[in-house]
Amino acid sequence: QVQVVESGGGLVQPGGSLRLSCAASGTIFSINAMGWYRQAPGKQRELVAVVTSGSNPNYADSVKGRFTISRGNAKNTVYLQMNNLKPEDTAVYYCNVRIVTSAYWGQGTQVTVSS
């Protein structure tokens, strides 16, 4: 069993920054990929950024140059540094962990960008 827990969401003004954290725990042999998705009200869940073992990170076009995904020294952790936040970044952000053919999700953390 694998547990995924996110933290770091909150309310921030446009142009501000937030850092999201995600940690996976449980029976983990090898993580293939860790990523962040988001879902805004009335919209489908979309990929924000993902880092796959042995590859460069991939980003949604809407966040390129503003968001940075990184793995922690403990390889079961992943972070999302979000800079120059915009109101359209408002959403629930979910961490996704892929282990072999299985995908595990966290409960989500709310990010609200508003003045």
C-alpha cells in the first residue's frame, strides 16, 4: 500500500509564490515518475508538471518559466515551486506517483490566487 500526502497550498496574491510538497510512503520499490496535476472548478484534471526517472521534467505550456518541479534528496518526495502566480492557477493541486503500472494520488491541496 502506498500513501501520498501533499502540503503547501494556500491563498496568495497575483504575482506571489508558493511551494507545494509531496511525500510518498509505504511499500515502495521503485518510483517511475512523480508529478503534479490540478483541477479547477468545472474543468478536467490537467497535467502541470512531471519528472520521470532518467528524463528531463515536462511542463504544461501554461506554467513554463513560472513553475519548477524537483525531486527531493529522499527520492520519494517531489516539490513544485510556483512563481508569478496568476488567478488562472487557482485549482486543487494533486500529487501523482507512478510505480510500475500503478498510479497513486494524494488528497489534493487548494491553491487560490486572488487579490
